[in-house]
Amino acid sequence: MASKTQPRVTSMEGRSGANAHRSASRAGEAAGLAKAGVHTCPYQHPAFRSSWLKGYAQAQQQSFDF
């Protein structure tokens, strides 16, 4: 009997398609909505820090109460 679960789709390089920068951006967005300080960024790598700050800044701009 065949399994009911679908196989995980991977790219030709064998990667699963998970986007680490999108995850960092979402984490920054969550921190921005929670009104955490910028100093709470957990990333040391410049590219991931940039992604986190991008999500943080977008969440801060959207959370203005007019």
C-alpha cells in the first residue's frame, strides 16, 4: 500500500526551498510588532541582520496608530 504523504519537493541542488532570509524577516516583524528594541536582533551576520531589520522596520511603519 502506498504512503498517503507527498514527498518533499527539493531543488536540483538538493535544497528544500526554505528561505532563511524570509524567516529572519518574519522574526524581525514579530519583534517590531511586540515593540522590542532594535538591539534585540539575534543575528550577527550582516545579511541576516539586514533581513531582520527590514522586517522590523516594515512592522514599525505599519503599527503606527493614527
